[in-house]
Amino acid sequence: MTSLGPVLLAVEDRPAGGAAVGEVVLASAIGFALTAVLLGLVWAHRTRRTTVLARAGSALGRATHVPGWVALPTVLTTASLLVALLGMMWDIALHVGVGRDEGPLANPAHYLILFGLFGVFAGGVLACSMPLDERPGPAAVRFVRGWDVPVGGVLLTAAGFYALLGFPLDDVWHRLFGQDVTLWGPTHLMLIGGAGLSIVGLLVLETEGHSDRVHGDRVHGGRVHGGRVHGGREGGDRARFLRRASAMGGLLLGLSVFQGEFDFDVPQFRLVLEPFMIAGAAGAALVAARLWMGRGGALAAAGFFLVVRGTIAVVVGPVLGEITPQFPLYLGSALLVELLALAWPLARRPLAFGAVAGVLVGTVGTAVEGLWTRVTQVLEWNGDVLVEGTLMAVVGGVAGGLIGALLALGLRRRLPRPAVARGVLVLGLLALAGGVANGLVATVPGDLEATLAIEDVTTDPRTAHVTVRLDPADALDDPAWVQITAWQGQGLVVTDLERTGPGEYRTTEPVPVHDDWKTMLRIHDGRVLTAVPVYLPEDPAIPAGEIAATDGVTRAAVPEVDLLQRELKDAGGGLWTVANLVVLACTIAIVAAISWGVARCSRRGSAGERSPDRPVGSTAPAPSGAGR
């Protein structure tokens, strides 16, 4: 544990609902203060009372070869997203190892998330506010008379606000429904989704800034004018390639956060979801990177992902002393996309390229990731997920590949005609939604019981070997896992059980059955996802009594969620449904806004601006869209 660990554990009675009123007031005050400072800076810039933003943007623009209104928001947003990602991984590790917080401000990781997400929102506001006396790109939106804002800035602001909105709503959610200790809580998905989608805003902003730079080159002969930086094509190409690699790698990072519970070996869903999500993320980000950046784009995006996630794993694990998060590899899929591109005429059928790349990612790429899980995860992929997991990975890969191809075509202003683009987008989103829905379907056998033999190894603290005898003995076929998870007792233990006979399994290492540890037998076989409590502590805040680790006791299997999310409370089915529908409506709105922004950026460019540059490192012309 870190030096902050004792602080987190000092309060024995952690609330199981919303935060204390004092913390809500303090958090709100911090948010209002930051917003006031931001708006004050914007007002001073727009009224020309300060040149701080203009000078900072020009300095960064000279280094990155883009206008200042692109450079400063991009640097701020990128840094903020990295801070938020570190905070999120640290936060997950704390919840896995310690359990729920005393309050949102008692968790140090929450500060990183809050300030990081506010930085994303601030980056969008600055992108909208910084252009003075100019139209920032051909797709700019009229805000008020004399003030045009870039589409990328609008998208960044919307995504940042959507993510920030998840913070207060998360507290409301906990007050209504208790602590949903899962990454996939609706308000948690708002935080993750807003941060991930903000990358698309950055990509659009980059495109608008490059169009502005090209236009300025034509008018001003390669000179610095109005905050635009021109000249030095070779240096500009290198800088642009690095910016795009970090942006596409960031997109891969954002899409991969949804897999977080699998990265910590505490998934609350069927294992087939993991290859599905990995293939979907790889298909979207790596196909988009290759089509937009050109040769080496997919590998560069995967390389950026590995550097960032590897660094975060070291910081969260060895440095902060928490549970070390694992991560997908993606290199196999990136190499497949690059090899396919060498043999495929990209300029002719980019959507077909995305679909074929998705098939390769879902099959060969999934096989590579399966080998990687054998090195990094206790809950590795096995025969139980081979057929269904591969089929779902193909669906995810193809859907992601099509959406990634659309994104790249939009950024290159080569979208196919609206009917085709909308049809492909809707089809891809429905396929992803269908895959997620299928992965969430789980059953619990009504007659499955487990008899537990507890053999103490130590008494203070108490640890034990556990032998499990299932009834009926032939209940399992080829299980994905039969394991014991012990968590939230100042650490995490996930141990596979060895089969000792028909329906009989035994631990290979002692497991904790004392203090705050929550220890349970977990079984996953096909669509069966169930658990049996071994030891659960008393929790007066819920309230819930202790379930003792008693030798020879027989207990019925229950849905895993009953044990993993023990703090949830029943607030009525109607309220739960309405709350989820509200979050769903917000999500659909932000996805629609992102789609609108990419389409506007693509279709509002003049004929001379539709393909401002060719893919870096490629001698082929820029890809054109199907149906054009």
C-alpha cells in the first residue's frame, strides 16, 4: 500500500451511499472556482485585455507547426487526458484493493480524474475562444456575430462537459442505488466515454488546423501570420506524424479503459467480452491510424499505447504500491493492419479495407492476444471462450474497422455520401451494442450447490486452503474459470483452483478469510456466471451480517453481482430504469454530436481543401471514399 493507504483505511465505517454534504459543497466550490478562472481568462483574451493565450499558443504553434488555437488546446487536453487516465487506473486499483471510499475527496486518485477531465473541458473552451478576427477552418461554426469556433473545439467542450457531468451524477447515483463497485456503472461510463470521445475532437481540431495552415501558406507565402506557423515541410511532417500517432494512440487508450476490470483480473462479466472489446478497440483505432497517417500509422499508435500504459502500470504498481494493472498488447493487430495495407489498394475501397482488417484483427489478432493473456492474466483465455469469443471478436473487429475507416475518411474530407456513411455508422454501432448485450447475458443454475472444506493455514490473520465439492458433480463442462477471488481487504488474491476429482476443486495457495476481505468462489462456464460466498465481513453501513468461513458448510450458488456488488440497494425497478434511460439518452446525444462534427468537418471543406495532405510516409494519393 502507499503511504496514503492508512489514511484511506482509518475510517472504519465507510458510507455506502453518497458523499457527506461537506464534501459535496467543497467539490462544487472547487469546480465553480476553476470554471470562474477559465471564463475570466477567456473574457480577457476575447476583449484583448491579455495576450497570455495568444503568446502561449504562438510559442507552441512554432514548435508543432499548427495554429496557436490548435497547439495550446491540444497540449492541454493531451496532458489532461494522461493525468485522468493515471487517476482512473489508480482509482480502480484502490477500489479493488480497499473497497469503497470514505468519500470522493478522501480518495487521492479522484483529484487526478477531476482535474484531468476539467483540463479536457478547458481545452475545448480555449479552442473555441482563442481564434480572433479569423475563421478557424472551413467548417467553423458561427457562435455569435464576429466569433466563429472550430468544430473540434465544440466537440472537445461537449465531450469534456459530458465527462465532468458524470462526477456529480455519480454521487446522486450512489445516494439512490448504493455503491455500484464496478467499472461499468452508468455514471462511470459517462466519465470514461466522455474522455475517450474527446480524442475525436482533438483529431478534428488537428484537421481544421492543418487546413488553416495550408490556406495560410497559399496566401502568405510560408510566413508566420496571425498565429499560423508555416514553412519547414519536413519538420512539419515529422511533428504532424508524432501528433497524429499520439492522438490515435490516445484513442486506443480511451477505448481500452472499458476493459479495465479484465486488466485487474476482477471481471464481473463473461470472459467473451474481453476479446470482443479488444478487437473492437483495435479495429477502430488502428484502421483509422493507418488510413489517416499512412505507412506505420497503426504501429505508431500501438507503440504510443504501450509506452503510456506500461508507464502507468509501473507508477500504479511498484511506485504507488497498489495492484498493478495489465493491458492488451495490440502489436499483433497493428502488424496485421500494416501488412494488409501493403497489399491493398487503400485509395479505392477504404471501407472494405476496414472490414477485412477487422476480420484479421478478430481472428489472428485475437489469437495473439490470447497468448498474451497466458503471460499477464490469471484468468487467461481457454477453450471455453474459443468459439464464441472468436466470433464476437470478429464482430467487434469488423464493426470497429468500419467505424475507424469512416473516421479516417471524415478527417481526410473523403466521407462517402451521407446515406452510406450513416448506414455504416449505425450498422457498426448496432453490432457493438449487440455484442455487449450478448456478453452480459449470464445464467445461474438453480440446483448448483458447493460444499466447502476449510483447512486453516494461519490463525492471525486467518488464511486457509479451500476444497470445493460441487453438487451436481457434472455441473461444469469446460469452464472458463473455477477460482477464488479475495479482494477489498487491503489487496487482491485471484487463484485458479485445481481439479482433484469429479466436481471437486482445491486452492493451490492459502486465501484470506479475515477482517475486511471479501472471499468468494467464482464459476464461469459458457453462459453460467455464478458465485458462492466463502467469507464476507459484517458491513453495518449496508447493512449486512457476516458470512463466516465455516468448515463443511454447503451453500447455494447465487448471481455474482449479489456478492461482487454487495453494496447495491433496491430503489425500485422504475427508478432504476428511468435513471439508466437518462444516461443512455446523454450517451446517444454525445455520440450524435461527435458524428455531426466529423461529418461537418468532412463536407464543409472547399474543393481545394478536401485533401490537404497525403498520408505521411506514403507515395499513394489520399484515400477516397466509397460512393464518391
